Amino acid sequence: MNRYAVRAIFVFEMSRTFRTLLQSIAAPVISTSLYFVVFGSALGSRIAEIEGVPYAAFIVPGLTMLSLLTESMSNASFGIYMPRFSGTIYEVLSAPISWVEIVCGYVGAAATKSIMLGSIILATARIFVAYDIAHPLWAAVFLVLTAVTFSLFGFIIGLWADGFEKLQLVPLLIVTPLTFLGGSFYSIRMLPPFWQHVTLFNPVVYLVSGFRWSFYGVSDVGVEVSAGMILVFLVVCLAVARWMITTGWRLKT
């Protein structure tokens, strides 16, 4: 592997983040903090506990995942789309590097930003609510796997989009609604039996459930199933990204 190429792409993408700290870090943290205030205080006073966990603490993993998924896709899609838009992608394509270095550079930077953001949100959440992490190692695994997987997904969106409108189409119209309906603010066991089965087709349920299990030891689906779903999605996204880069689809036109 060409480590110099990976480092060059990674450093360039990370430097862009530090130049726009208000947009990249501060804005998502403030938005999530407002969720803690509104949902934790307003609804928390009416909903005492869910599965033995205080409601304000119950939504911490879900809100963290909501920001993690959104920012992972946004960082990765914008990171690869702008070189395509400006034409500088041809400098990358003409360099003696493979698809592996390209993916590691762009996706690695996007995932690193998202992990930083997720960690800051978890630290900020302690200002509003007390919570414990029962399985910190599993929490870190879910955090990293989810950030990498959805950064890959965002990378694919950035390669697919041929305009700024399409760049926001999938995150706004598909992923964000799935996140809100994926048990971020409630347990799917609170739904009627029919809708419980329908919700299982939502992949975000497995991400939120697995991450919540690492905090409180409670989940809507098994932790093994949650981890397996993330790994399957990761492999699929990796295969698609490889095909798009090696064939030059939407890159060489």
C-alpha cells in the first residue's frame, strides 16, 4: 500500500475540517444538544423509563447514531464530490495509486471526523444526563464500524451524484427518516406486533439497537445480529466502491 498517498489525501481532508470547525463540529454538536434538551427534558418528564433505563439516558445512543450516520455520509460524499466538481479528481486518478489507497484516504478521513464528532457528542451528553457505558469496548467497535460503513456509503453517493441536489437526496429523503423510525427515540417493542416486524426491515434498527446494548445491556435485536448487519453492509459498500473506482464510472466522464 502506498502510505504516502493515503496520508496526503487524509491530511488534506482533515485540514478542510479544521478550517471549518463551526460547520463540521460545532453545528452538529449544538443541534444534538437541543435534542437532549427538548426530548430529554420535555418527554423525559412524561416517560419515566424504557426497559428499566431513564428516558433521557435511553435516547443518548440513538441521538449519537443519528448524528454519526448523517455526518459520516455528508463528510464522505462532499469530500469526493468536490474533486469531481472542480476537476482535481484527475490528478488523483493519474497518480500511481490503486482504489484501496483512494478509499482509505477519503473514507478514513470522513470516518475519523465522524468518530471525533461522536465522541464529543457523548461527552456533551453528560452535561444534560447521567449515563453509563456497560460495554465500552463494544461501544467503540459499533462507533468505528458504523462510521466507516456509512462513510463508505457516503463515498458512493459522492461518486454517484452529478449535482448538489442529488448529493443531499439520499441522506435527506431516505437515511434520515429511517434513522428517526429506527428506534432512536423509542424501543420498537413499544409498537404493535405488525409494525415491530415491519421495522425489522429497517437497517438502522440494528445499528441503534447494538449501540444501545453496549450502553445498558438492553436491545431490540441480538448484538450478534446487529454486528453482522453492519459487517454485511460494510462489505457490500466496499465492493460497490471498488467497482465504481476501477471502472471509472462517473469519474472519467
